[in-house]
Amino acid sequence: MNTELHAFLKSCDVKDAWEYPPGADWEKAIAEVERLKPELERILGINLRLDKNVQDASFFADLGLLIQEPSPTGVIYLSYQVCFRFSWFAKMFTIFGSKWEQFDTSGANAFLKENGFTYIPSSELDTPYDGVNEPFEEGLTWWTRYFDYS
């Protein structure tokens, strides 16, 4: 992780606030993502599903393209081909999924940036967390800190 991104992630950290920062407003945050969804769909040329039923996490919503993927055992799993995940902290978002690199997300990234969001590459987040809080588990990463269930 480069030093500029590392400094930014550390500056967004809040002591003792693992899931969301003080003053977090779920209704406002979801309404903003819902407002942006149609334009993101237009830019990407796909329909996106909004998962706003996130609990006990440092992110509040996923906006992505879900697909069914069979496993060798015959079980069918739902997974994201591409997903925009929105952190509770500092209006950060990241992109992940089983085939997200096959999508041209540059226009979507620019649109979200115009609307006050900051893109954090998911590849940069698999770095040990060294923020203001004592890690609650061994091997805690910046991904877990801002974009996963805690």
C-alpha cells in the first residue's frame, strides 16, 4: 500500500467505532446510493441489485450484479460478478467480485467521485490494519476495518 493511501485510511479511523462512525445516518446513506443507482446502471449497461440489509459491518450497502455459480458438489451459490461496496467511513467505496475486472468501471468511478465518494482499490486493502484501535482478531486487515463484517 502506498504511503498516501495508508495515511488517508488512518485519517478516517475512529477510536472504538468498529462498525460505523458517530452520527452515521443509515436512511440518508441508503437514500444517496438509491439516488445514484440508475445512473450507475446506465453507465455500466447492467442492472444492479442493492443489498441494504447489512448488519454488524463497517460497510452499509452493496450495489452489484449477482449471479448463480454452481460448485463441484452441486450446490449453487450466489456471488457478485461486480459489486460496489460502500463503507460507513469517509464515503469510501471499493469494487470487487468474481469478474469485476471484466467491467469498465472507470465511468462509474468518476461518477461516484463527482458525488463525493472516494475509491479505494480492493487490492490495496489486504494489508495489516495498524490504525487507532486494538485489532479484535489476529491478521485484521484494512479490508475488514472498512469493508467487511466485524
